[in-house]
Amino acid sequence: MSRGEGGAPGYGAPMLAVLALASSGLWGTSDFFAGLRSRTVSPPAVVGLSQACALAVLTVLVLRDGAPGLDGWPVWAFAAGVAGSVGLVSFYAALASGTMGVVSPIAALGAVVPILLGVAGGERPGPVVWTGMAVAVAGAALASGPELTGAVSRRPVLLACLAAVGFGFALFALDRGSRVSLLHTLWGMRLTSVTVFCVAAVAARSVGGAGGRDLPALALIGLGDVTANALFAYASSRGLVSVASVLGSLYPVATLVWARVLLGERLRRVQLAGVTLALVGVVVMTR
């Protein structure tokens, strides 16, 4: 199978799809438990400390692997770290000033960014794959619980759009850097984002109420997130980044499942419709 058909020599497209879906499952799981931890610790502190724990593990792996060569991955790692940090800050700011039912669906559309960049770079998904991607992206947005009534102020919408662009470009940069070195790109991305949050913590003179008792949970959240990054980067760099980004963007579905199982939250009809559409899109894309 050629890359233009959705795979890479020596790698099966179905297996790459499974890895990309696994990344969305881990992202959604990490988001859910990070949300729970954010009830007692400020959200930026949850993100910064969890990523710092992941950085510590990645640093050990990099030291064991040997000194990295500077053959193209640092620029993409830095771009991914900055874009991801901008996306998170914008996302939290949007949530603080707007309705989650407006902000989350817009942010979930970040998958469109790597689709467009992938096509601009020469990827050519077939008509069936395009249909599946469109259905899956729509499903992810609906699963986030869109607010379908009422007036919406401009500021949270603009911030949510900035978050979507940040998340989307971070995925694309992660994909490009991983084509050179997966481990070192992940390490450089985390090093950049953790540095950004450390500077913010120093400026605020606060760690957001986090204590030693929070570190084990934050470490698991960080490891889940970086593992999701690795699975996505592996799948996208060996297949089509446009397809992998859509499959990876289905993380709201996993978050909803955890909320239903552990918290007993009832899903709205629009969310159930979104989950159904997302699953239909996945089936169409992977046929």
C-alpha cells in the first residue's frame, strides 16, 4: 500500500488507525482525570506539573538513547510545544469566559488544521476517506456538547478558535518532527511547554495549590498524555497525518464514556448523536 492510499510500506493502514484511535482514548482519559484533579488544583498547574512528570521520564529515555543529533526535529519540537501551550492557555481562558458547550466543540475542530496542511503537503485521501473524516469531525464536535441556543459573546469564540489552531498545528508539528526522531521530538515538545509553564508559575509566584499528594496522579496523567502523543506521532508519520489527526481528535468520546461510567453523568441527545457519528466516521475511514 502506498502512502497516498493511507499507509506506508511495511505498515498496515488498519493497525495505524488502531494506534491513532488509541491515542484519542488516552487523550480523553487523561483529560477526564485532569478535569477531576482540577477541582482541587488550578488547571494550568495540573497541565504544567503533569507535563513536567512526563518530561522527567522522557529525559531518562533520551539520556539512555544517547545525545540527539540536531537534524531537523528541534524546530518542529519547539513549534509543537509553543503551539500546544498557546492552545491550552487559550482553551482555559475561553472556558473561563464562555460556555463550555460553545468552546469545546470549536476546539475539537482543531483536527481540520493538520488535514489542510497535510493536503497542502501532497496527501490525497480518497473520496470515501474524505467522507469518513467529515462525519467523524462533526461527531467529535457534537460529542463535546454544543450549545445550540442563546447568544454567544465574541471573546470566548475567538479564544476557542485560537485554541483549535494551536492544537491542530501542534499535532502537525509533532507529526513532522517524529518523521525524523519520535523520542527526541516528544522530549523537545515537553521541554518547551514545561519551560513556558515554569515561567508562568514564577511570574505568578504560585504552583496553583498543588502539593506532594497530587504528584502521583499528575504523573499518571502526564504519562497518559505523552503516550497518546507518541501513538499519534507514530501513526501519522507512517500514514496520512490528515487521517490520523481526525482519529486522534475523537478524545471527547472517551471523556464522555468515563464521565458516564464513573460519575453517572447522563449524555444529552446531541452528544449521543455525536458519538454515533464519530463511530460511523471511523468505520468509513478504516474500510
